[in-house]
Amino acid sequence: MKELLQTLAQALVDKPEEVKVSQIDGEKSVILQLQVASDDVGKVIGKQGRIAKALRTIVKASATKEGKRAIVEILD
């Protein structure tokens, strides 16, 4: 899941080298914190949060496959 989110985020931003994803594992859930350059935050969130919602949906689907819940946090 971590690699999936990192790959997707790097494709969206202007500075892919500044994309960092950290993962916090729980028993049945995973929190993924996505950090991008401050200039690229808008590109990851998108208009009315559509891109962020799409990223969360893809990651949740991947987590469901593994029997877990996923939460994606976007940090700048």
C-alpha cells in the first residue's frame, strides 16, 4: 500500500523526489501519511478534493484485499 500511494503521488506532482510516505501499522488498520512539497499540495488534493478522494479509494481497495482498513493523511 505504501509503495502504491508513493507511485501515484509521484505521478501527480512536479517534485516527485520530495514525496514521502510513512506508514503506521495498527492491528486492523494502517495510517499512511503522505508528505509532498508545499507547492504540490494542491495537485494532490485536487479541485474540491477529488484527487485526494480517488487516492483514498484506491488505497482502501488495496487494504481491503489484505483485510485491513486504510487511512490516508495528506501533510505539507
